[in-house]
Amino acid sequence: MKLPFFLAKRFVAGESFDQAIPKVEQINSKGIHVTLDLLGENVDDRATADDTVRSYIKLLNDINEAGLDSTISIKLTMLGLDIDREYCRNNLFELLDTARETDQFVRIDMEGSDYTQPTIDLFKEAHNEYGSHVGIVLQAYLYRTEQDVAELAEMGADVRMCKGAYSEPKDIALQKMDDIRQAFKQYTKVLLEKTPYPRIATHDDELIDWVQGYVDQKNISPDNFEFQMLYGLRQQTMEDFVANGYNARIYVPFGTMWFPYFKRRLMERKENIWFVLSTLFQK
Ligand code: FDA
């Protein structure tokens, strides 16, 4: 059974690019950058993965034509990572050819831990070929991130740091919020020190306050990093960031395959469930 879209509209900008455009324009008008995510994951047939490559390429061209200030975020499982690694690599490189031609940027989102190693491997290959047109995400809750962040920082990679959104077992991932916050701070320090422009993705005031204090103390210019948040959450905070001289970017998902993304948002914060319930009463 497919749930009606209005349930997800707090977190998802529309079921099509055209529906998302006015939302992106509204965000851009506040001086906030965007990254658009055409929703979907775990494609298991080549025809769908081929279609997805074409859709992503079209999205890059449409963003330029619409004059939006937006990059894109993608998932390798939508480009065929579950089907065949080389096939996925070719799809990624085809997309990045367009990104380079149109002077655009593609962020590879990080998925569940089964995909961490292949995602990092493919990112490294892509980074060697496409440099600043491609970036990756690291998740603070994974133990392995300590090594990954050191290695990727040494390469000068463009990294988004987040806590991690998937349910991971305790032998590979921190489970307590305090420990995850500590790890997040430790890795963010490395990124701020060694990479050109880290992306700090969190809605957590404890982490935001810490970042602001740390960059002040170390005299790191606000031009050297950005805060990122998800569509539908804390836009006023993002507007305040811009007013105070920080760079800010909102991750704007859209598309018909919104359910897994929507479910992750509900699972991570009980207030998000209340937002959805209140939508029901507004109908
Ligand atoms: P969390 O939900 O842990 O909340 C901590 C505290 O922050 C709360 O107790 C509250 O005080 C405050 N807070 C949170 N939300 C709030 C709100 N709406 N209003 C007011 N206060 C609030 N994950 C992944 O695995 N792979 C990925 O590629 C990405 N990509 C990504 C991009 C972007 C731009 C963001 C912001 C996040 C991701 N994530 C992700 C998701 C990420 O890993 C994580 O699951 C969520 O951001 C939730 O963690 P937070 O640190 O944001 O707050």
C-alpha cells in the first residue's frame, strides 16, 4: 500500500523536480545553498539503474537551466552498486562527466555499513579523476571512521560529517549519543584542520555550539566550512546562520520513492512523528 504524499511533505519537497523548484527558490532567496536528492535506493536491475543515471544527468542540467543554487546528492545503490561494482563505477563516472562539463558538484551519500568500503573505494577513484566535482559522507557512529577520516582528509577530500542514520550493530558502531557526539567533534576537528571545506551536517545544538566555539578559538574563518541541515527542519536556524556570516546548505529530497527516507526521519526523532500527526489534523 502506498501512503499518500501529504504525510511526507514536511520532509520531502515534492514528488517531481517541478514541485521542488519553488521550495529551492524560497531557500536560495534566504542566501542558503541547496543540495537536491532524487529519492530512491537499492536498485537491483540494470534498466532502472540506467534510468536513474539519465534522471540524475537531467537533474544536473535542469538545475542549471532553472538557475538554482544547488548541487546534487546521490546514492550508489541507485546507480547499481548491488548489481556490479564496475557497472556502478561506469554509471558514476558518466554522471560525473556531466558534472564536470556543467561545473556542478555531486555528493555521494553514505548508506548502511555493507556499503561503506565500496562507497569509499569508488569515491577515491572518482576523486582522482574528477577532483572538486565529487564529495563523500562519513558517519561519526562507525568505529572505522577514525581511519577513514584521516585517510580522506590527507587526500583533501570534500567530506560531509554526520552522525549516521542507519541501525548498526554495537561491534561496528557507537550506540550512545554522548559517544557519537564526542566522535563527531574529534572527526570534525580533523576535517577543519586538513580539508578545504568540510560540511557539518547536524541539527544538534550541542554540536553546533561546539563548532562555533572551536572555529572562534582556532581563528578558522566561517568561509572555510558550511553547516548542513535537512529540508523541513530548523530553517530559521539556517537563516540565522547566514545572517551571522556562516555558510548554510539545506538537503532537499524529492521524488516518488520517498518512503525509506521518510521512515528514517520518523525513527530518529519522536518530534518528527508529531509533525506528521499534526499534518493529519491540518487536512
Ligand atoms: P539528532 O536527531 O541526533 O538530535 C540530537 C539533538 O539535536 C536533539 O536532542 C535536539 O536537541 C536537537 N535537534 C535535532 N533535531 C532538531 C530539530 N528539528 N529542531 C530542534 N532541535 C533539534 N546520514 C547518513 O547515514 N548518511 C548520509 O549521507 C546522511 N546525510 C545527511 C545530510 C544532511 C544534510 C543531514 C543534516 C543529515 C544527514 N544524515 C545522513 C543523517 C544523520 O546521520 C543523522 O541521522 C541526522 O542528522 C540526525 O542527527 P542530528 O545530529 O541532526 O540530530
